[in-house]
Amino acid sequence: MAELIMIVDDEVGVRELLRDTLKIAGFETVEADNGMSALTVLRSHKPDLIIIDINMPLMDGFELVERLRGTGDLVPVLMLTARNDQQDISRGLRIGADDYVVKPFGLEELILRVKAILRRSKKSVDIARTLKCGPITLDEELHKVTFNNDEINLSPTEFRLLQMLMEKKGRVLSKVLLLDEVWGITFESESTVVDTYISYLRKKLHRDGFEGIKTVRGVGFQINEPKEVV
């Protein structure tokens, strides 16, 4: 059965282009022309991924993503931005988008990113475990992270990045590896998305004396158990 992609964009031409491209790639599609109509469509459809434009009338892409995440809906989201504005990109990723593409975009790159997001979202259905590192506990089945029993709210991508670090606790993971495993980017990329998300995790998890997420300059990132006080 083909995977279902929802397209949310107020431009008819963009929706038609995405619909035709996705259908050629083997996907089914449903469409909405703004965030409000998208919420209506979602009452009767359960997409595997949503492509959301940022700039739309009535309800823009940011508000739509915030509404989805606010209700606990973790459907993967790929955001479209009309300009390479780092503030737009950072805000989208921070509120729970999984990736972004800048307009005008290459159709091949867009399909690669769609497939990468879907591929890594399927990894979450593997056998669930509970991972621990110092005061941090990550429950894969409940998709929940706690710090000394206080629940920490993470976006799906933040969760996956932390999961990767904790799975290989103490090991240095290269940016190339993390881009592949977390974002599905297997092609040459100058993306700073890993550094951005590492900073998000530190803001949420570096507290009460814990500073376990380390940068190994020129190599990558790791998470370590806190040192015991002698």
C-alpha cells in the first residue's frame, strides 16, 4: 500500500507540482490550501508525512505544526520556506518540524528528503527499550524523556538525536553519521542542522550540574555519564 503524503500550500501551482512529483515517486497524496483546511482534512485522513508551506493565509505553517505537536500528533513534517531565512528554519525545527526545503527546490532533493524522513520514522517501530545516562531516562515505547523524573518535552527529531547519542553512550558520533541516521541525509551536505539540534538538547538537558553532551572538535558529538564526585 502506497504511503500517503499531505501537501499544505496556498499556491495551486506548487500543490500540482508536488502532487505530480510524489505520484511519480509512488506516493498517494491529499491536499489543503492552508492550515485551517489541513486540520479539517486530517479528521478523515492519516498521512504518513505532511509537507507544509510556512507562508499561508488564515493559519501559517508554524501555527499548524504547533497545533499538531500540541495535541501529541507526531506525524513527520517537512516544511517549505520561500527564502533561506535561518530564523524561519530554526523556528520550524524548534517547534517540531523534521526537516525543511527552501523554495525554489529541486524535485530530486525533495523526494530524497521525503524518503529519508519516512525511513527514519519507521525505525521508531523497532523493539522498544529504556535507555539511561546519568539523570536522563529515555523510554522508546512511550516516546518519553525524563530528567530526574521530570518529563522533558522534546520534538520528534530532538528525541531521535538523543536516542542515537544514548544508544552509543560514550562514543563519539560524527556529524556525517548523525545526518544519515537522524535526518537521512546521505548526500554531501554543509548543513548545520546537527549543531543546531545539539544546542537545543543542551538547553533542555544541561541542568542541575549535568553537562554530558560534549562536542569533540573536528570529530563529532557524544554523551557521557556524569563523573562521580569523590
